[in-house]
Amino acid sequence: MATSIAIAVVATALCGCSVDTLIWGAEGAAVIDTTERLIDAAEAGDGGSLVCEDADPDLRDPADWSGLSAEEPEQFVADYWPDQAPLDPAWSINLSLPASRVASGVEFPGDVFYRESEEGLCLVAVAWSTVE
């Protein structure tokens, strides 16, 4: 394990890229970065700043975004997300809820969906999850 970490650190330093870029590629790293910016903006009540012009995702309350973190970006798969398919997203990424907020019945934004635009990625949908 220590060897793997050392190799990742050296590779990151040599290529001048982030660990996310090394693991997920440039596009995946951009999804993670956009998601971290979305979380911060939504928690501050300004999540709409990252929404696509023709989209109306359910952002709910800023407190719902508290402590969330971006996890694993994936190219959008319509068969897995049929409700979001009509919105033509290019990417999806799951979010993790901090342990301090895990309680039965808590709803949180579990996945977010992005479309590629001329300005970069923009949000088209949020899939809400419930802790059971």
C-alpha cells in the first residue's frame, strides 16, 4: 500500500497534475472539481450559479448540502438513470454524506448530473437519496 501511494505521489509530481487527474483523467477531475464547487455554492445558497440555462434541478435547502463530498465521476448511463436521460447529461457523480449526518430518514443529494456546455459543465439534475 505504501508503495502504491509513493508511486502516485511521484507520478503526480512528475506530470504536474492532481491526484484526481491521475486517477480519473482530465474530464473526470473536472467533474469532481465542478461538484466540489457546486457543493460549496449550494451550501451558501448559490447553487443556481452552476445550473444549465434550460434546467431546473431540485436543489432544496442549503443545509442539505452541508459536509457533502464528491466521489466517483462516471460518464452518464441512460439505462441506469432513465429519469435523467431526457435532460441529456454527459456525466454523473455520486456524493457522500458525512458520518455526522447519517441517520435513518435523512434525505441528501446522492447523485448530480452535468451537461457539457461551451462554458464547461453545468448542472441539469439532482437525484435525492434517503438514508435507511
